[in-house]
Amino acid sequence: MKKLIKYIQMNYGVVLGLLAAGILLGWLLFHPSRSDAGNHPRESEEVHVHSDGEAAVWTCSMHPQIRQDSPGKCPICGMDLVPLQTLAGAGDETGPDAVKLSPAALKLAQVETETVSSGQPVGTFYLQGKIEPDERKDAELTARFGGRIEELYINFTGQQVELGEPLATIYSPELVAAQRELLEAARFRETRPALYEAARTRLELWELTDEQIASIVEEGNPEHHMEIRSPIRGTIMKRHVATGDYVKEGSPLFRVTDLSNVWVMLDAYESDLPWIRKGDRVEITVPAVPGKTLTGRVEFIDPFIDPETRVAKARIALANPGDLLKPEMLVNGVLYSRMAGNTETLMIPASAVLWTGKRSVVYVKHPGPESSSFTYREVVLGPRAGEHYIVEAGLQEGEEIAVNGVFKIDAAAQLEGKPSMMNPGGNTAPPEHEHGTMNPGMEMSGSQGMNDSGGPSGNQQLHTSFRVGGNCGMCKDRIEEAALSVAGVRMAEWEAGTGILQLDYNGEVPLGSIHHAIASVGHDTELEQAPDSVYAELPECCLYERFTYD
């Protein structure tokens, strides 16, 4: 230690020089520059976007309505806030609502585009159904006269019978009496032929064959046990009687169906019906008959929708050699159809469309090979044709649209406060002034610019979101119905997981009236608490944790 002190005393000037050099080097390395200091503002300062394009506003990638002047957590979902990047000069050539992506961003988002063109829409529909008997070849055998079943030749359902084959024998006093009348009339056939013909016709109407009637006249004695014969060739589908049963006139005996031809009944949903027409070709496969594809054509479409299943039946008739196809077998059908008129129409890939429930949205690329800007546009779509949609309005042939990475473009539009899928009007206030706030016990979204009555100002379509108390699907229906009951509300979607209600509404609607409508049905909102009496009447599954207010 003494040696060190002595050395310092001897070399005092050198030590001071080294110390001064170290201080200067540390200042140069660690002292923040003017530009760096601008990126780390004091909490008390109001920070806005700098002229060099660096972000001074922080937002949430999942809830872009949140705006804060410093990093932190999203008050809705708890995610880390990210800086809102602004593109210097974006929109100068493409308009203020355009979303401009850098080449690196396009590649990272895997954005692909396609030119809108016309074509002839061909629909391919995968339908399911089952085999049913041909109703035109059903026969219900009923008793033409009363009597007793003496013997049955049909012992079980599904038995095959031929035309004219005996099914049962019956004893009938009425039939015996009618035979005796025939025998009496036959004695006076030459002198009173009308009487003979009347007696014979009565037996014919009871479905006795000419051979049976001739046998009665020839033998001169009535048959006490008469055979009932099958009127068609087919399969016994139902046996209504047993040996010894007494039947009355009109009682059902047997149901016989010819299965040499069957019907394929396919279920067609309402969205499929505009495409399905008589004569369309259908390829049918039966899981019970693997490796075999049957081909038929639609010959009938049910004019009514089943109120329970919400489908209509499309019928195809098929030959059934060897009774290979059996009733109630499940089938799969592939139907190929062109839309009525067979005219060319504008079509776009289904992957290009974003759905909000009420709106169909696409992103149109601005002209130019070097352009990387896209603009939000709502379109009106017709039926779906395979992997394409028919465009009724909103696009023109030759325009270029994004067909892949569309959701990522929409996310960029939301972050920049420009028109997007869930916010078609864009932000109503400059982003640097839309700072998220928190009240004790509640989560609040960014402000929308309020008028004196608590609603957005201006006669325009706006979007906002706020928290509403609830638990289940019943709550969702009740909350959305209450919000939509306010005139001017276009869209209301509530998520049970987050409790956030997304709203599209007219700028002239007081936002407070929407809060009041929801609270009046028993659900607390960020601005108004539901009456205790209404809350108490909610079903048990809907009793959420009540909000607290200052």
C-alpha cells in the first residue's frame, strides 16, 4: 500500500491524465444523443409522432383502438403495447386510406395478388342422403271384404314375391254368398245375361282373377277359402296381419314395393338451391358398396324446405339390378352444375374475402408494377362457386386484389387507424390523441370523440368497443339484441371470453343510449350499471361478477 501511494506521488501528472481520458471516453460512449433522447420521453411529456417517422404512440396489436404515449400493457387483453409505426409519405400518391407495405413486409406476410376476371361459374357440391323406395312402385294390399285369415304364405318382412303369387287365404261369409249368387246367375246366363255379368263383376272388383271365377263356375261349388294374390312383383315391406286375424273391409294386409328401381334422396341446403336444377349430373357413391360409382341426373327438387332440417330433397332415380341398393343406405353425391343462364360473370377467389357477418371486404392493390399499396373496399357477393365467389357489385374486371395474406393487410390497416374490416370508417380522431385510459374496476377502450350526450359526434359510420358484463351464449344474444335495438346501430358482436362488445353505429347515435339499452336488460357496461332488480331476474348461468364504479 505504501509503495502504491509513493508511486502516485511520483507520477501525479500521469495519473491525472489517465483519469481525465477515462471520464471523456465514458461520456462519449454513454451520453445519449439528441435524437436518442427524443425516443425516451419523460412520462410528463405529451409525445407525438416525430418527423423522422419513429413511433411516439403505442398501441395493441389485438386492440388497435388503444393509444398510449408510453410503453406498457394493453388494458383489455394484457399484451405488451407495440410502437405505432408511421410511413413517411404513405398515401401521398395512393390516397389517405391506403395501406402501404414495404417489400420486406409483403414477403413476410406472404401477400399474393390476382387480377379480377370474368368466367362461367361451375359449382361442385358435395351432398349426402340415403336410398328410398320408388314411391311410384308401392302397392298397399287391403281387404276387399271382411273375413278371417286362415293361412299366411308370407311369414316375414322382406320376402320376395312374384306377380300373382298367393300371399294368404281368407274365409269370408260375404265372399261365399257372392259366389253362390254367381252360380245362380250362371244357370240363367242365356236368358238373363245381365244378371250373370253383374254377379261376375262384383267378384272381379274384389280382385278375384278370371281363372278363379271360371273355376267356381266350372266346379259349381263356392270356394270357402279364397287366396289373396300379389298385384305386383316386389318385396314385402310390411305385414299387417297374422294367421287367425279377423279383418274388415279396407283393413291393410300387406305393403309390397318393387325395388328394381330406387330413389336417391340428397339433402340440399338453402345456399345450394340456386345452383341445383333438373338434369344436373350427379356422381353417387355408396359406402356399403365400395369401389362402385353410380351416375344419375336430378329429376325432381322438393319445392318445400323442411322446417326442422332446413334442407330440400333432390331426387335421382337409379336402376337397381340384383337389389344391390337397399332402402335407408347412406350415400354421398357430387353434383356438377352451372348457374342458370350459363353466362360469364365476375368472380374472385374465396381466399380474397374477409367476412364481418354483415360486410364482405377485399383489399384492392393500386395500379403499377412497383406499387405496394392496398385500399379497403366493401363488395356485394353472390353465390359461391367452388373456390370462387360471384361478385354482384364493388369490383371491376381488370382490378388487382390480394388473395393471400389479406388478414395481415387488414391488421396493418387497423394499426394505422385506416378503414379496415372491423372499423370501416377508420379512426375518428388523430391517433396521437387517442390514449387508452383505465377506471378502477373496469377496462376502457380508446375514446371516439364524444358529444354532449355521450355519443360520437358527426353523421358518419363509426366503430367502437367497450366492456359489458356477461358469461354465456344467452348473455351474448341478450347483449347484442339490446344494442341492435337502438336505431343507428349496424353491427354488435360480444365476446364471452374478453367481455368486449364491438359496435358499428351512426355518428349521430348517442353512445350513452346504447349503454342504457344494454344495462336495461341486466348487463353492466363501462358507463352504466344495470338495475339490481333486472340483474336478479337473469338465469343462473348469466349471473356475472358485477362491475365496480367510482
